[in-house]
Amino acid sequence: MLEKLFSLRAQQSTVKTEFIAGLTTFVTMVYIVFVNPAMLAEAGIDHGAAFVATCLAAAIGCFIMGLWANYPLALAPGMGLNAFFTYGVVLGMGHTWQSALGAVFLSGCLFLLLSIFKVREWVIQAIPLVLKQAIATGIGAFLALIALKNAQIIVASPATFVQLGDITSPGPLLAILSFFVIAALMYRDMKSGVLVSILLVTVLAWALGLVEYAGIVSAPPSIAPTLAQLDIASALEISMLSVVFAFLFVDLFDTSGTLVAVTQKAGIADQQGRMPRLGRALSADSSATIAGSFLGTSTTTSYIESVSGVSVGGRTGLTAVVVGVCFLLMMFFAPLAQMVPAYATAGAILYVAVLMLQNLKLVNWDDMSDAIPVSVVLLMTPLTFSIAHGIALGFISYTAVKLACNKREEISISVWVLTVLFIVKFAIS
């Protein structure tokens, strides 16, 4: 049955190899069940319900990706997208979390339609590589800012906007420790480094009396506070259209970069970089996003941590299915998730930021027509505290600088279309 479902022999893989790959991927990305509920709780969402929603949305996404697309690609609520949900839409723009979930639902529906009609494939193939790299680095810088803020390593200042916090207090010190523990463990190729760091800092915080012990295992919390609480009607208002498209575009570019990286590492893409069953793979995250919005979590997307599973031999969708089963089992560890303080996850967020900033090495800095839009996205995403604004300004600057440098032929039709849409967005907002 497994051979029929996943074509293991054709991919020169075995059940044992796929099982190990799935466990490896899960261990490297399970930190999201600690980080995502904590971040969504800041938007007013019940922590326990957000925890269960995170696990279920991840499992649904993994099952669809594994069984439908047969890709060794795991999904879960995305880092960066959850930050935009909480800090951009709810706390920044003043919308309710129910309206924000409605926007996530609509973006997922649009995403699915674009996948069915192959518009996403067209956009992915047409977007210049430098803009994909720019978006990844911009999100990385945004995550770094959030991590430093959550750990109170940087704090608000009326004179200089931001300043160094009291880094001698327990929270910032433990956050710094968390980050360096991750660096040390990952340097030694310990795939579970992020998880170990979060658990270590949580134990230290408990030992110091900073958090109260709440247990390890229990029945999953109720998902009732968030189940089907999305407000689709308010998400259809004019003021929310930019939010819907922001979720749509960020997920589009995030998924495209992850798909390219994982399929190339797994040897799934051909020599021209074309990916088989791409339409199915693109439908997986949009379907999971729709399901996740009903459950009560932000946009579900593909995870670059899937590369860790591929690196130990994962080649088929069985790897993703194993990850999905692990997320379902994780629902019984809710007390542990509730004990994890914000500074324990700050190191993990900062580490993910470092990984995303590594895309800077791929940029041709000698070509100013490439360097300028990358710099715009890298700087404006954290400074405007908006992924959507960073992406929009990046596209506009890319088109403008290519025209100024007499490189009109490098501007694809899709870039022209998106640039015009972004200019219109700024003009009417």
C-alpha cells in the first residue's frame, strides 16, 4: 500500500528512511507549537485553543502534501505570517483577531483558486530570483526585530524609537543563552537544537522561580474558543483588502522559495528546475490555510526545515505524513507549551531570522539594479514593521531601478502587474 501511495522504489527510498526523515523534520520544526500560540495569544486568541489549532493545521497540511502531492515537504503555521497577523493586523491596524482569521480564510481561498488555474505557477516561474531572495531576507530581519523585542533586549524609546533594554535582567539573559545554545548545537549538526534550547531555558526559568510548573502531558485543551470564530464579513471590507492580499503575497513568495529549495535538495526538480506535481503541492498549503483559519490559527505554509528530513534521505510524501502524525501526538503536551515563556522562544525566532538572512550571500551586490531592491526590502520590512509594505516597496524599487538602468527586458509581465497593484494600493490607502 505504501509503495502504491508514495512510489518508494522509484524514488530509491524505503519506509525506514522516510520514517527517520519525518522524525528529523518534525524535531527541527516542532518549536512552532511553542512559538505560534504565544504569538497569537498577544492578539487575544486563547493560548490553549491556538496550540491545538497549530497542531491540527500542521497535520492537515502535512497529510495533504504527502498524500496528494507526494512531496517530502512539511507544513505548519508560518513564522513571519503569524507576526504579521498579530503585530501588523491586530495590534498595528486595530482589527479583531476574528477579522484577521477571516482575512486568512479569504487569502487561502484566493490562493486555492490561483493554484487551480495555474496562476501561482506562472507567478512563481516569472518572479525574478533576486526578489525572492529579497523577500526572504526582509522577513528574516522582521523576525529578528520581533525576537529582540519579545526578549526585551531592545525596548521602545521616545527619543530614538528603540534602545537597548536591561540585558542584565533574567528574561534577556535567558533569551541570549537560548540563542547561543542553538548556535552551538546546530553547528554540531544536532537537528533538535532549537527544541533543546527552548526546553533548556524553560527548565532554567522554572528552577529560578520565573515560571510555574504546569505538568507535561494532559488531554488536549478545548479548541472551542477559536473554532469557526473567523469573521469573513468584516474581512470583506475595503480596509481589509490590503491585509488579504498581504497574506496572499507573503505566502506565495514564502512557499515558492521553500519549494525550490526542498525539491532541488531532494532531486525532485529536473535540470531546468521544473517541479512535477507542482499544482498539487501549491494546493496543499492553500487548503491547509483555509482549514487553519476555521480552527483558529494564522496562515499555514511550507517549512524550509523540511530540508533537514531530505538531507537524511526523505524523498516522498511519506516523510510529510510522518510529520503530520507527530503533530497530532503533540496535542497531548499542552501543559509543556503553556509553561514556555516568551524569552525561551526568542532565541528560536532569532535563529530562524539568521537562516533567512543567509539569502544575502546569493545576491549579486556588484549589480546595483539587484542590490538596491534587496536593500529596500531588507530595511523597510522591519522599519515599517510590515512584511506587506516591505514587499510592495521592493517590487516598486525593482521596477524603477531596472528602468533607470536601462534593463527593461529584466522586468517580467508579472512584475509589471504586481508593481502597478502595489502602487495603486499605496495610492488608495
